[in-house]
Amino acid sequence: MKPFPRYDFPVSVRRQALEEDSETAALYENIFDVRLNFKISIMFIPSLYQTVRSSWVPTLPDNVDCISTELEARLITAALSNYIVTPDKELAGTELIIKNDLLQGVKTSIFFYVTPEEFETFTIELSDLAERLFSIHDSRQVSEVNNLDFVKLILSKIITSTHFIKEDLHVLGRAKSINDHFDSAAHEVSDNFQETIQ
């Protein structure tokens, strides 16, 4: 489905465990994929145990399809994602920009840190909404769910971030023009370098 720009964009929620093989699905417990306008993915990932901010690239199995721990599942999910929400008591309220070549190609990921208590609230909300959205194509307009805390975070912190990709803003009907694009070169971080944005 190719989305067209919509200010009142649809929001869908999917448990990541449903996208994985049955043998490893349990390792993805409480990881949620929130899709904005059916295209932009924001991953809500439980604690990464300070691994991301202490060292990147983390140690992962050679074959990403052969994971054996929850931490590996969470780190692989983070490495594959553009936008990540995860709890960290010390870094709550900050953004972390990471560029890595862990998998094929070079990818920049933006981590949005929240408190463990906030993440617990998000998990409850996401779990409830995921139960009501049976199909991957089921959704709610953002105006229908903007009372939920995880949606408030998306609207107030994530899509308003200076590091949010401008093409993605266009998909959400919030960019001034399609030419108001993201200058990736201006925001790149060197390999294995981390910058905390207050």
C-alpha cells in the first residue's frame, strides 16, 4: 500500500513476535511496531541493558535468523530500525543518534529514551491497541488515539525531532514541501560514534 500524505494519518500497531518464526517469536515479546500512515515504523523495544550507549556495534550472532536471547532480538530489531523508543532511567528525555554498518549498508538510527515507568505505560497501551487491530491493515486515525501516552510521545517528541527524516514528515502531511528533504550528510555521525541530544 502506497500512502499519500495525510495530516490525520492512520496509526497501526503490530506485535513484532507475530512477524518472526515460531521458534524465536517468544524472544520478541513486548516489542511493538507502530506504523504511521502504513509506512513509517517506530519500534518500541524493551530495555537494551545499556548495551547501545556503552558500545556500538554490539556483538550479535553471524546469522541474524539464529538468535538465542531476548537481548539479541532487541538489538537486531534496533539495528534494523530508523526510530526506536526504549527505556533508560539515566538517558530518559534524550535522543541518541547512531550510525552503523552492522548489517548490509550503512544505517542511521535514532533512539528516543523514556523512563521505565513511561515505557511500562506504553506497553500496556500498545498491547491493548494491538489486540483491537486484528489485521496488519487495521488502523486508527491519529485523532482517534491522541489521548494515548505513546501517541502523545510520537506527536510531541518524535515527529518534531530535528532528526526526523523530512521525507517521512511529508508522508505524514507535515513537511512544507516534498523538496524539504532530509540532509543526511548534515546529520551523519561517524562510525561507532554516539551523540546524545539533550
